[in-house]
Amino acid sequence: MNHSASETGASITVACKVHFRPGAQGRRRLRQGEAPMPATVEPGRVPRLARLMALAIHFDGLIRKGMVRDYAGLARLGHVTRARVTQIMNLLNLALDIQEEILFLPRTTAGCEAVSERQVRRVVAEPDWGKQRQVWRNMGRTF
């Protein structure tokens, strides 16, 4: 005689490892197997100057694509003054190797950051990239 588990009162337990993964349109999908290990994040925070440099590059892209007309439009969107947007956008006047160095500044783990945006304004004020590099090297950076 054949009896199902529900007829005999016995229970069956199936064990398997599952995890959720992001799916289409923000839905979460159930996946079988171990969850992948999350990426390790370096301790500390990205320096403010590096974030401002990335923001300037992003803003420039928005203007080039026509998504924002000008600095005044950026200022309205960001709820800041046009002067502040100009200060941020002036970072694009730096020599490309200095921009790259700023983008890859080491993370700040404690205390003050190695270099501030205000300090870099002296470098930006110099239109010649060769002289910018001299001023940048002579700033006494400790990074």
C-alpha cells in the first residue's frame, strides 16, 4: 500500500542554501547556492577633493550632453551659488595628470585630509600646465 507523507503524518524536510539577488526592475530573485562574498571596501572615506573632481567631470558631461544648459542651471539643481559651481568646475582647468592624481588620492582614515579644494585653487589659478605641476609638487603634500 502506498501512503503519502501527509496521510501518515510524517514530515519531509528539504535543506538547501539560497540567497537573494537583484533582479529586473528592482525585484529580488531567489537563487540557489551560497551568496557571493561582498566586495571588500578600504577603510576610510574618499577625500572631498576627489569627490569634487568627479563632480566637476560629471557636471561637464551633463552640459556637453545638453541635459543642463549652463552653470546657472547646475547651481539651481544643486541648491548652491553660481560662484560655487564655478569653483568646482575650475578643477577641470587643472593639468590632466593632476586631475588623475586627485581622483586617486588615498582614502582619509583619520583627521584632516591631505589637501583641500581651497589649497588647490592656487594651482587652478595658474593657466600654464607646466607651472601648475610645479605649484602642485611644491604644495608640501603628504600623500
